[in-house]
Amino acid sequence: MSDAFPSAAPEIRVTNLARSAVYYERCLGFSWDWGIEGLGQVSRGGCRLFLSDNAFRGAADTGTPVVVWINLDSKTAVDELYTSWSRNGAEIVAKPESKPWSLHEFTARDLDGNQFRVFYDFAADLPDRGARRNDQAERDEARRTM
């Protein structure tokens, strides 16, 4: 079996699929591929997201909003996407900032509170990988004991 693995396509609960798909299209730059009610899909580049409402999942508690992490190739790409989403009316929760954990990131939210953390991992650009602790021994021990 190949080590190649496709990108995940998360399902995001929304209260109104059509209204949410329009938000994703207008504010976040996604294409609304299909679906009006129940289940639909939006995509942008290699990113696919399924949107589902109560017609698909039922009226049970929709649960906690999800957080989708979007990994970009540079700090500049993060800043440019922030500018685009802001200009298009996306709800921005946190502006771009380089964090102590070596991620340059910003956070946006959709109409239902689902969040997008857009980031670039700049640790590889630093001589000591951003002083991240080497936890290999603990991970190995967890594998042995689980």
C-alpha cells in the first residue's frame, strides 16, 4: 500500500446550507459545487468541505462548532488570505500574528461559529525548529503502552 494519503474533507454542521454556501463563496472565496439543503460541498483549490444541515443530520444537537486548520506555504500567503477575507466581509476572530509556538496564523469564523485557523508553520525556518521540545521518547513510550 502506498504512503500517499488524500486530504481530509471535513463535514461542517450549519443551520442553513444555502445561506452558508453563499457566505463561503462570497466571503471566503470557495466555489459552491453542489447542494441546496441537507448536504452540499464547497471547494477551493485542493480543499473540499462538506456542509450539512438538519435535513441531512437531523435536528439533534449540532454539537460544538468545528475548527478547521488550513496550512499555507508562507507568512505572506497567510497575510494575503487575511486581507482577501477581510475585504470580502469574512468575520475575523484574530488578526495574523506570529505565535510563540512557531505558527503565523489568523482565525476567521463562519455564520454558525465554525472556525478556520489559517497558518504557516515557520518552525522549519528557524535554526532550532522554534525551540520545540523533542518529545520523541514520550511518543515512543505511548506507542509501547497503548
